[in-house]
Amino acid sequence: MEDWETSLPVVLDTIKVTVKAFAEGKVEFEPVPEKTRTGYIRQAPEFATGCGEHLLHIYTAATLGEFLGWLDADGHASKRLLHGLNALELIELDCMQALHVAAATGQHASPTAGSIATCGNSLESGLFPHEGTLPRLTP
């Protein structure tokens, strides 16, 4: 899939459906390398990183990217995939409501005070290991 051929909602839906299928055992990803930092590991069907000691249905952006073919020239997860996973993580952690995704596609929406406060607390507590890659919510 070329970047210009997809919109954000299509990217998010593709990631959600693929991760759900992985969680249900309908598809298989490459195993996560043993020395991968837990801050990069996710456990399907969830999108939040840092799943800790869980060993069932774990994946990273790289293993998902390899399955989808969404890799950059260096073989790393594409920016499209990383941004999609980050958005789904924010939504899952209630830092960003689905309404905010509409704003990213050109529709007008503004974050609520609650979502900004929750997200700010999550960012300050270090829940997100990919500093600098997450969209910032501003009032």
C-alpha cells in the first residue's frame, strides 16, 4: 500500500483488524526478538506499549509492519504504521478520543480538557517510549 493511496481511517482500520486477527490466532507475525525492550512490546488485541511479562500474542511495530509490508527502505516500521499505532494507543489510553482522529483527516474537532489532562499525565509518567513521535494535543 502506498502512503498516498490511504487515508488515516483506512490505516487505523487496517491496523485494528490485523491486530485483532493476530490476537484471535487467525494470522501469525514473526516472533518478537528476545532482547526487545518492553517499552516497544504490545500485546494483542491492545495497542499500548510496555505490556510487561505477558507472552501471549505479543508484537511490535516492526513485526506488524513486516506482516503488513509497511516497512521503510531500511526495513523498519513505516511512519504511517508508527503514527497509526501511536494514535490507537492514545485512543486506548483515553488520551485522545476517536473524534480527534476526525480532526487529523481535515474535519474540525478540538480536544476536551479531560483528554488533555489524561494525556498530559500519561506523557509525564513516561508511558510513551517513542518521545517526539506522538501528536501533541493543545487546548
